Amino acid sequence: MSASKVVIVSDYPDLRLSLELLVTEAGLDVATANSQQLWFPAVGSAPACCVVFDVPQGGLRAPDQIARFSVVCASYPVLALAEAGDVSTAVLAIKQGAKDVVQKPINNRLILERIKLISAVWQ
């Protein structure tokens, strides 16, 4: 795996697959994880240039969720995905270190632009 690996973390299989195909078609390596609690093994031994982190429905509310999210943001550049209109989650994600937040529904062109921008800055 190269340093251009994008890790997609989401509990929703359809969203994971859609983003995986989008990122793969853009020429980037992809790893996926199906749970916010199991994201780390998806990174493997190579660093990720971007972690696309689908915030659980209901946002980052519990202290353990916020703590896990903060650890991810401290280690990798994170693009958080938030539910449409969930401003409090978007603000909290940025405060915890996310590089950017995109609200759902996702616009493929926009999300790919953001992934590439975050990846370019990180490398």
C-alpha cells in the first residue's frame, strides 16, 4: 500500500462501497472498516493520507465516541461525514481536529475534491 491510502470508516455498507469505488476510480488505494471501533486495523502498516470518518447517526454525543474520534484526528487527517443539518456535530468534529466536514447526502465530486485536498496537504 502506498502513502495515498484512504481509509473509509462507516457502519453503512452501501456508503462504504460507494466511497470505495469513487476513491479507487480516482487512483487512490483504499481500505475500509465497518465500525468506528474497528477502524485502526484497516490502516495497516502504511500511513493513511485521509480517513473518511462517517459520524454515527445522532452525532458525537457519548464521551467514548468523542475520545475515539479525537484519537483518530490526532493521528490522521480526517474528513468527517455528518448528517444534513447536524451543525453541532460538524462544529464538534472541527474542534476535535477534523480537517473538514461534509454533510450528507454526499456529492461525489465534492467529496473527492476534499479527499484530494486533505491528502495533498498531509503528504
